[in-house]
Amino acid sequence: MIRQSLNRLSPYMFIAPGAIIMAIALLYPLGYMVYGSFRDWDPSQNISETEFIAFKNYITLFYDPAFRESLSVTLTFAFTVVVAELFIGVGLALLLDRNIRGMSVLRTLFILPMMIAPVVVGLMWRYMYHPTIGTFNRTLKSMGLEGVDWLGQNALLSVVIADIWQWTPFIFILALAALQSLPRSALEASRIDGATNWQQIWHIKLPLMMPVLIVTALLRLIDAFKVLEVILVMTEGGPGLSTEIIALRISRTATEFRELGTAAAMSNYLLILLMLLTCAMFVFTKIQEVRAARAARQYQEEG
Amino acid sequence: MLRGLPDNIRRKVESMNSERQNPAFYALLVVLIFMSVGPIYLMLVNSFKLDVDIIGGTSGLLFLPTIQNYETALCDILWYEPEHLDFCSLKFGGAFINSIIIALISTALTLIIGCMAAYALVRFRFFGRDTVSLTTLMVRMVPPAVLLVPVFGLWNNEFCIDKETLVGAWIRDMFGGRGDVCLAGTHSGIILIYIAMNLPFVIWILQSFIVQVPRSLEEAARVDGAGPFQVFFKIVLPLIKPGLAAAAIFTFRIAWNEYLLASALSDRNTKTVPILIVNNMSEFNVEWGVIMATGMLLAIPPIIFTLFASRQIITGMTAGAVKG
């Protein structure tokens, strides 16, 4: 009797710890943030003592030129990075999709940059970009060229390059996996019909890889909005506001300017932006599934 | 020419052809490897140089390797006193221990909780798979920066035990402190948020592995009289080891590398390594050698994982993206 009721309860016991932790440490904080974004909130105050100011935080932010600047920096950064990584990553995957020995070693070496702490990545690049002792300027000078002011005038570009270094392998590996799972029959058929390499890439490989590529690009895009530590270590958002992405601005507003309400409203803007991207991704995968199901059904009816 | 040959021989000839590549291809490979590993190698080399050598830097290859930087970094946990130091200012060793504690405990807890939840979701059909993958995606989307404000507020003000109550007074007597006993500034506070951040991803990955465990196996065990917990621990867990490995590496990586939330939640005694590195970087006069040594120490565990378990990492990465 007891044993039976224990069996009936077991699903709930399996899921309870996870559900409780998610509720306490993730959902509740997010709700708390939405609540706090409508208040004039200072770190020294308890949130119940704060004043309700409706949408004032959101409206102030909307007209704040510094916030707009960092929004545009974030968008520029994210889209540049994703487009560049997509081109390089997919290009490399198409080039390296061959039977070579040691491919697994190559992949292992390529993953390394992704696994290392962002803080350390920022550290390495800050050293290499250093105006006098850095690797790049030293190399340039030894060739008799002028040094480049990497983290000064070209700060955003330098940050973008560092991110490309770190994350192109991600797209490369996923694109390679997609390439290697393509149906061999289609490729062989086109080969027999006399298609050149370029035609194969354009008309067969890329279209077939497209679903995976789009999901990968969206995942990368979402992750690009999360980048913070690399930029913090390399430039601290400077010079001026030229590399101050929103995530960095949120953390500075909260810890330096001590305006938790504004920071919460800013977080909400960022969250809404990302929510739209995620929904786009989800809708896209659903459409793909429906299309694939319909194609399969058609195929069956015809066959 | 190959048409007349039997199938297996033809395939062999073809594969031999495909392994012969033109030299430009190998040149490209060398350049790529150089580009991806170069910066890491540079950091490794510099961590063995004195600052004089880094700044003077006549040539990258001619220098006397020294472990002085590592001694400076780890001075507070070394059993001897390094000669070149008269005062141990950088408390790196303590931070390293904090990092290890936080990363290991949060990885272990996330795995245990995550695989129980994943099992329940797959076998007992709570919600559809769609709901789970949608929530996973939603949570994956939340940047740590967004969690910063609420976590800072909650962990400091709400998740506290009043100092007047029984448990609060007891903890205060045991560990000292003046105000209420709060989650902020403790290891468990940081561990809690790391578990919550990683849980959805772990559930998602493990789900795809648990689905593949044949149901008949579990039913056979149940007929023999095993309870649900026994079935789970003795049948299911051993079968999903590769999935557990992938999930463990990803969780550990995030808990080990994370900076922002740890910096908001930790106090003087619970600092992790990334915080220490960022703090030392923002000083005006950067001691490059020591910083590189600390960076190298932080990078070593993930590098070791990558070298030994790259296959699991790639499995996890593709499972995470392709099944989105």
C-alpha cells in the first residue's frame, strides 16, 4: 500500500528539486526585476520602501542618448560578428570537408578558444593589442610600418576581431556536422550530371544546410548579446562609449551609478529584444518541421 | 575507369584519391592551427617570462624561463616563501580554491537534479517535449547581465535569515558577522544561481540521451521488483554516461569561467579567479607576467577537458544547436 503510493508520487519527487530551484533562482528573480523596473530603486533600499514611478525609467532611457548609443553599439557588434563568423565558418567547413587524417585533432584545437574563460580571452587580446609591447604593433614595426591604435580609435573593430577568433569555430563545427550528414545520393547524382564544385556548393550543399545554418546563426546572435567579460577586460567600454555594449552598461548602472531601477528597465529592454529573436527562431524551426512533414507526406502519396 | 571494379575496391581507390590533397590545402591548415592556438601559446610563453623580458622583448624565443610569476600568483598557498617576494599581496590561491569549490559543487548538483528532472520529463510525460525545449531556449536566451540586478537585490535583501531567529542567531554565532545572514557573499549563494542557470541546458541534453534508453529494459527491472529509484540509478544512469559527461563539461565550464554574477555576489573571502583577474587588469600598471600566469592557471582545467573529451564537447554542442 505504502509502496504503491510511493510509486505514484515518484514522478513528482524526481522533478521537484529542479522545479523548486528554477522557481526560486530564475523565475522569481526575473519577476522581481520586472517589478523593480517600475520603481525608483537604490541599492541601499529594500524594494518595498521604494517609490512607484510607473514607466518613468523606461521613458528616460528611451530618450537617453548614451543608452541609444550603447544600443546601437550592441546591435552593430552582434550583427557584424555573426555575419563575419558565418562567412568564415561556413567557408572553412566547405573547404575542409574532406577525408583527411587528423580531422579530430584539428577540431579539438579549434574548440580550445571557446572553452577558455572569456576573461582570459580578453586578457590575451589586450596584450596582443597593446600599443607598444603588443604582438601586432611589434610585428608591424619590425616590418617598418606604423603601429595601429588598436584599442583606441579602432576599439570596436578590435573587439569584433577577438570575438571572431573565439567563436568562428562554433559555426565551423556545426556547419561541418551539417555538411557531413548531407545525403550522399544527391551529391553523387549531381556529380554524374556533370555539376562543377561551385555548382554543387551553390545549388545543393548550401540549400540543404540552410536550416542548420539559420538555427546556428540565431544561437550565435543570442550569445553575441551576452558577451561582456571580453569587452570589459579589453576596453572597459571605452574609449568614450565606443564599445559599451548594453550588458556592460547594465552592470555599470547597477554597480557604479547605483540606479537599480534604471538598470532593471535596461535589462528588460534587452530581454524583450532577445525574446523577439528567440521567438523568430522557434517559429522558424516549427515552419521547417511542418514543411518537412508535408514534403514527406507528398513523397509517400506519390510513391 | 573505376566502373568495372568491385564495389569495395572502388571505394578504397576513391578514398585514397581523396586523401591526396594539394599543398596549398595543408598550408591553409597550418595557418588555421597557428591562428587558433597562437594566442594561447603566446600567453603560455609570456607567463614564464619576467616583466623585463615581456616589455623589452627583443626576441620571442630567447629568454630564461622562470616560474617566478606562478610563485607570485600562488604565494598564499605555497608551502615555502618565494625569495623574490617580501609581501604576498595577490591572494590568488584562495580564489583558486573558491573557484574549485564553487565549480565542482555546482556541477555535481546540477547534474543530479538535472538528470532526475530529465528522466521524469521523458518517462512520466509531464509536458510535451516542445514545452521543455521552448523553456530551455527561453532560459538560454537570458544573459547573465539581466540576472545581475534582481539577483543582487534578492540575495542581499530577501534571501536572508533574520538574525533574531533561532537558525539565524546560530549561524551568526558560528561564523560571525553583524547583520542578517544572507545568501550574498557565501559560496552557496553563487552555487545556487549557477545551478539555476545551467539546469535547463543540462535537462535538455540529457533528455535526448534518456529517450534512447529502451523502455523494455526498465520494465524488465520493474518486473523483477525494482522500485522507480532503483531503476533510475541502476539501469538508466549507467546507460547515459556519455550524455552526463557532455553535460558536466558544459556546466563546469560556465561555473568556472563566469565573472559577472560572481563579482556581484561574492565578498572578500569568496572571490573567484575571474574576479581577481579583472580587478588586476583594471589597475593602471598591469604586471603582465603575473596576470598571464593567473590567466594560464584559470585556462588549464578547460584546456585539459578539451584535450581529453573533445568528442563529448562536440556531441553536446551539436545536440544543443541542431535539435533547437
